[in-house]
Amino acid sequence: MGAGLGTRLRPLTDDRPKPLVPVFGRPLITLAFDHLRSAGVERFVVNTHHRAAAYREFLGGDGSHTVYRGCPVNFRHEPVLLDTGGGLSNIRDLTGSGDLVIYNGDVLADFPLEPLIDQHRVERNLATLAVRSVGGPLHIQCADRRVVDIRGALGSTGAESFLFTGVSIVSREFLERLPGPAVFSIISIYLDLLREGGRIGAHHADTGLWLDLGTPEAILDAHRELATRGLAFAGADWPQLPETGQAGPGEIRGVCGIGEGVEIALGGVVEDSILWERARVAPGVRLKRCIVRAGVEVLESGENRIF
């Protein structure tokens, strides 16, 4: 799901959609791709809207499709945002005949996906949502591994509330039930199914890492988290923390994410910060918990700022 405006991340998303925001130099969407590949997913579809041309810049291809590590990726542009349900309906013709795993574009996670897929197929659910018992808003009401309500819209009682991770799987039957491309939320479809007695599963995904990278602060915190544990599917050599001198004569302290072509001038100090590709730090400038966007030259010191 790559069409969102990324309003909570502005100004980081002024020039690129949020799935292309870098995490230790890698576009966030590529970490989602690798997470899905680790569970056997071999083909991807990305819906786009805001700054859609940036996907071609960072992932290659001709704007309608590309290849990522041997896996085909199709892009479907939305000139008008169609919301979560309309976006799915709009890519239905690209999804083949099997189940579709849905992955939100601002999620960073490494919890195992195979159990989610297995539960969905064994229970023959129309849809199965990966949920967690802690963290964030607990909007999904569940009982006996099934979703029974969402945000209390159906007035259910006695159910336990969970966080929706932004990862789910839906059947072809579910996709065929969607109306034609229009602006509508997938939540409305889920609620209609629940009213009809349709089976929507709840997979408890409390192991592993799950982070919502919807704010600049969350992105900075994620770098510190990843520096200590990495991602289960990314291999032991990722991430590699930059060392002083790697981006010039300036000093690097703490946990920093340094993009390609970054320059830190003599006397510059960068601490617990993220510098996107081609960013420059002027002599004597000191940065702490800052994010510097691509190609920006920072001429003044700062803390907890975006440049």
C-alpha cells in the first residue's frame, strides 16, 4: 500500500512517498519486499499516488513495472486517492487467482508471516488480520482467533482488543466481493462481512519486531532499535553502522543512518541522526537527533530538527 500522502512525516515526504523513506540507507519498501520474500511471496503490486515518479527513480523500471531481486513488481497509479478499499479494487486485475497479502507502506516488521498465511488457508477465512496485543490503538476486537468487531462499530461485548499491524491476507473470494474502483475504506467491507457472518480471522503476531514509521521520531527510534537487533530476515551484516571518517573528516556519534554521497565537513558532529543521500554538514555544525533530507546542506547546528 504505497499511495498515502504521508502527512505525519512531512516535510520528509514532500519529495517522495513514505515507502521510499530510507532506513539505514534502504528504502522502507524494500524491507517490506524482503520480509514478504522470506515467506515465499514472489510477485508484488504497489499502488501509487503521491510523488509516484519517485518509485521509478529508486526502484528502476518504466513506472508501470520493475523487478526486485528477481521478483516482478507492478505499479498501479491512482490519480485520485481511492482509500484502502478502493485501492485494492483498483489492482484486482493484477493479483492473479490466489490469496493476496496486504502490507502497509509505513510498516517495518519481521514477525513470521508463514503462520499468518497458514492460519488463513487452514481456516478458509475470507480475510485474516495480523494483530498484536500491545502498542498503538487497540481497534480490533477478537475472540477465538476471529475478528468480531472493529472500533466497536458493531457493539460487541466481551471481546479482547488488539492492534492491527497493517499486514493481512485476503482470499480471491474477498477481492471479488469488492465494488468497482471507487473511494471507500476496506473497514466498511470488513464490517459488512461481519454483519453477514463472514469469517475474518485474527492471527496473533506478538513475536518479532513491529514498528509504525509514521512520524520522524518513530524513524529515529527505529534506527536505534535496529542497531541492536537488526531484522530477522535481513542477515547478520545489516545494518552496518557508519564510522567516523566514513563520510568525511567530521565525527559520527551514536546511531546514525548515513546515505550515499554524504559529506560531513571538518569539525562537524552528527549524533543519533539520519542523513539522506548527498546531504552535507558544514564545518563546525553539530546535529543531534536530526534528519537531513537528500541534497540539503546544513549550515547551522540543531537538535530534534528536520532539514
